[in-house]
Amino acid sequence: MAFAVNAVSFAAVLFGLASMNTAALRRAPRASRVSGGAREGLRYVWGHPELRACMLLVAVIALFGQNFRVVLPLLARDTLGGGAEFYGWLTSALGIGAVLGGLASAGRRVVTSWSLLRWTWIFGGVNVVAAFVPGLGLALGMMVALGIANISFNTLARTMLQVNTEPEMQGRVIALHSFVFLGSTPIGGPVAGWLCERWGAGAGLLLAGVSAGLAALAARPLLRRERAAPGPVQDPAPDSAQDHVHDAAPDAAPDPADDTAPASARDPG
């Protein structure tokens, strides 16, 4: 029955895809198929500090912070003294948080690397607090918060990797992200399980929180320059249009009182 309900839930996705206006889509240029494409994508990410920092954060959080299927059953049984029903409540709360975080992310108009760093800190802090919750009620509240932080971080990371990458390299960069995001599970899962077996489920949540904080500290120097001049998420203008703007006003600065200025110029945070 559960599988049937899950299958029916995809009707909304199919309806959304069928409702898309295909006439408004633009075909991006394809990168040529050559040997060593994966290495080229890795070199591209490494050569762009903002993308490198983003991929670092994704790697650490995917490896140590998103082992929910390992940690939550032990949290329900060993820490909270429950069974399958407690695990169900915890995963439901995590899902509710993910929905709330997804809705909030959909309404975001500006995406900056500093926003990603901020949500990394939030993700780490929520995990640290969740490691010490004494009862089911508080645990459910922390799972909602964790779901919000988790989906917000994932959405920001994927968005940054796409909008800050040249169109012909987007496929390779997103493929690298998928490899890092999904390929870390066979490593991070056993590590989290071993820690939880020795010191309890709280150790797995602490691992997630501390590792996220350390990754944010490591990525901060790479993102400091971007914080000073963030830009809105939008399609890049044609080169000719950009040249025209720069030639017309080479020394112009955005006026904070000008409503037509980009949001990022009015609010660098």
C-alpha cells in the first residue's frame, strides 16, 4: 500500500512537467563529448573558488551530515526508548521540515555563497542541539528544524552550481555534484553507524554538526570576496548587452534608494 501511495504522489510532478511552457525554454549549447570529461569538470570546479567552496561543503555534509537512515532509528530506539512508531514520527517531522524549507527556498530571489555558508552553520547548529534532546517532543521540533536546514542547504548548493557555471559545463559540474552527493553514502553511513554503536545516536548527530561547522570555517576564506559583491540569481545577459552597460556607466554605483537596483546591491547579506 505504501508503494502505491508513493507512486500516486508522482502525479503532481508529472502534471507540473506537462504544464511547462516549452516555447519559453532555451536550448543550452552542449559540451563536446571527449575523453576525460569528468576530469575537465573537476578542473573547472577547482579553478573557480566559489564552486570549489560549494563542492567542499556538499561533500562534507553529504558524507557526515545526511546519514538520517542510520542515525534516526537508533535515536528512536536507544535515546528516546521507542520503536518503529517513534522512528515514523521522527521521519515525518523531518519531511515536514523539508516541505517548509522547500517552499521558503522557492520564494528566494537572491542566492549568494554567503547564504549557503549561513545555512551550513544553521545545519551544524541544529544537529548539535538535536544530539542532546531529552524527549520525543523536543526531538520532533529539532527534526522539523533539521529538515528545513537540510533542504535549504541542498537547494542553495545546487542553484549556485548551476547559475555560476558556464552553460556548456553545467552537465559536468552537476554530474560531479551527484557523484559527491550520492557516492558518499557507502563511506559516511558505516562511519556514522560505528560512532552510534559506541557512543549512541547523539554521537552521529554531533559528527554531523561539528563537521559542518569545520567545513564552513574552511570555506569561509574562499567566499569572503563574494560576500562583498553578491549578485542576484538570473540568466547572464549577452556579452554585447554587458559591454553596452559597462561602456555606458563605467563608474556607476548602485543607489541604495533606487528601487530599480538589484536586491543584492541593496542588501549584501
